[in-house]
Amino acid sequence: MSAHTPGPWSESGDNELDPTIRYIRDSTGLEIAVVYPSGERHESDARLIAAAPELLEGGRLALKALREMHTAALHGRQVILDRGAFDALEAAIAAAEGK
């Protein structure tokens, strides 16, 4: 598995010449990606790209929780899930959706 630039990433439109261009930067301000206007969805696309590290982590936590539930069900046990997996995934989806 290859490593990606660690999150959090941010999204902004701070180009004085063209504020419709969206920049994705890491936590140090290093530019990771640039989203050029290509229709009315480019700002939403930029938010989704910026939320990628959090979405990945939330997905990993959710998968771990599902595996624990599956294993417990196979053995006739109940499992109390850590709310952190749900919270992380909900926060990442909200960030991707601009909420």
C-alpha cells in the first residue's frame, strides 16, 4: 500500500486572479491538487478531494466495526461498538458535502 499525504487537507479559492480555482493543501500549506472550473460542481469536487484523508480513515474505522460485528454474530455474541467510528465517518461525509 502506498502512503498518501497525511491529512487533514483543506480547500480554498485564494487565487486573486481567478477565485473560481480551488486549491487543495495539506496541513503545512503545501499544494496537493488544483481544481479548475469545469462546470458548476468544481467547488463540491474540491471539498470531496479535500475530505479524502478523513473519508479514508472513517471508512477504515467503519470496516473494522463491521468486522467486529460480523465476528461477534458468528459466535453468538453481541458487541458494543465504539461511537468513534460513526462520528469519524459522519464528520468526514459532512466535510465532503460542505456542511
